[in-house]
Amino acid sequence: MSHALPTGTDKPRPETRLQRLVGALSTVSGVCSATMIAAAVLITCQMVVVRYVLNGSTIWQTEAVTYLMIAATLLGLPYVQRRRGHVQVDLIPEMLPRGARRVLAAITLALAVAMIGLMAWHSYDVWKLHFDRGWRSGTAWDVKLWVPYLAMPVGFGLYLLQLIADFAAEIAPPPEAR
């Protein structure tokens, strides 16, 4: 299967086994993200009915929707990267020759790998702290905070894997050079 991605190339390249595996993980993560968004919408609708139609109290819904939307954002990162859905300004890269575009794309991906690697590491620390100490939200729902915080290291970790796969594809020799 061909994947039309690495940012500095003109033609799609065949994917390696690693890229297919990481791509599959990114796709599963994207499906989880979409499912969380759908769940948040349904919970919001239920909350509106309970609060304004049945005149009842809503205890857990706002907190659940907040955590779901944050988790959906974080778990959606690798899928959006795989699909090249992030906003990009390509004015300068489009003016460069192909070789310079590849170098610029490799540098950009290397910087992204470094930055997201730091984010993944620190988000794991935050998650581990909440897990080890058993901290809870302190609200009426009183959710164990390590549960929603798990989306941080998982989302950034999968995003990091996708960036590494993209970087590997970018620095691989072009198909005609093999």
C-alpha cells in the first residue's frame, strides 16, 4: 500500500512494515478519538434533557464531557498526523527544490520528535504522580484522576511513534535511488 505522505517528497512511497504498524495504531487511536467525541455529544444531549426537560440535576456529565473532549484531542493527534491534517504553511517549502524540501521536512520532523518526546515524558510523569498518589477530582463524581490523565502519555506516545515513522520515511532514500 502506498501512503502519500512524507512532507518533503513529490511522490508517495511504499510503506515499511513499521510504518504500516504505526499507521494502524494511529488509525485505531483516531477511531477511539471519534468515539469519544460521539460519546461526549450524546452525554451533552442527555445532560440538556435531564437539566432542562426533566428539571433534574446533572452531576457527572460536565466533567465526563470535559475529560472526553480532552482525551479525544490527545488521542486524535497521531491520526491527524498520519493523514497530514495539521495546519501547515507550505509557501517556502513549495518554492524550494525537491532535495531542500526533503531536508527541511526532515529537520522539522526531527524537531517535532524532540518536542513531542519531551511532552510524552512529562505527561507520563504527571499521570504516574496521580496514579501513585491516588488523587481524585474532588467533585461530586470524584473520578480517579489517573484515568482521564492516561490520555496524555498514550496520545503523545502514539503521536511520537507516528512522527518517528514519518521521519524514517523522510530520511529513507527516494524510491528511484534504491
